[in-house]
Amino acid sequence: MMARTRLMKQSIVHAARSAWQLPVSRLLCVLGLAAATLAASPQDWVRANAEVRRLDPSVFTQLPAEIVTYLHERRCTIPQPFDADRARGAVSGHFISAAQLDWAVLCSVDDVSAILVFRSGGTSHVDELARRPDREDLQVIDGRQRIGYSRDISVATPKDIQRYGRHASITRLDHDGIEDAFLEKASTIHYWDRGRWLAVHGSN
């Protein structure tokens, strides 16, 4: 036990010594997770991942029926962030062009999530973005060391993207992006540009 505690303390010291090299958002994540390590056991993180609230796609009544059927066939559930006061994880916007309405859904299968983009609200062309284990989106959320799921998606309008000031790599900013957030830390915006998906920095 003493050896484990000493090792965790060394990790925190190493994080602090390296802090000046990190962007603000990464710095907050590193220091926050290092401090939480002393209070939360590995079993706490495993339990928190198992307790993430995951909704059936049919709960999202605004989703087209074709998409709901597709999500059921892929065994998708939609994980909910710790602060959710309504069903979240499915959004509509002009993600491919300003001329069409698309849907983006955060789909979790076997505790691994990805953003699925349904072009024109159909299932004939579905893009998959930013696939990663749900456990990577857990964090300590309060002083009582509770652990909560922290991934959420939303629509990023062209004005939102301009406000973040990180759009230099985008050749034509004329439609929405998908904001993929780690709540209270930082976000990435997935933007369709000239036939490919770009990942640009959002909030931090």
C-alpha cells in the first residue's frame, strides 16, 4: 500500500513538473486526473463506467424511424453525460452542406462510442467518427470524488467555429460542424470540408 501511494505521489509530481509544456485544457485534465487517482480506486472507475446511463434510440422521438431501426440493428445505445437533464447525444444540423439536413448520433456498443453521421437523415451513407472507449470520457465531477461520463455532442454553427478562432485549416466555412466535448474541459469540432472530415480545436 505504501509503495502504491508513493508511486501515485511521484506521478503527481511528474505531472506538475511537466505542466508548463501543456496547453491549458490538457493541463487541467492531467492535474485533475492525477489528484483524483489518490481518492478513486480502479474499481471505482470500472463501476462508474458500468453505471453510465445509456438510452435506447427509441427514446429520441425526433429521430427518423429509419435511423432508429439502423441504430437498433447495430445494438447502439446513447450514453448520457453526468449533467444531462434531458435526452442528449442525437443532434440535427447541416453537417455536410448548408443545403441538406443531417443527423449525428453518439452510438455506444460494448462500452465503445463513436459519432455516426446520417447524411440527409437516411442510412444509405453513414460516416463514423472519433471512436473510443467510454472509460476515456470519465472524470471526477465533484469534491465527493464522484465519477461521471463527460462526452457530449452538439451543433457548432459557422459563427461558433469562428468564435473559437481555430478554423484556419477549413477552406470554406459555410455549414455546421459537430462539437465533440469533454465536458468542462475542451472540445473538438468535426467539420466536413472538401470531401473529408477535419478535426479542429473547439473550446478549451
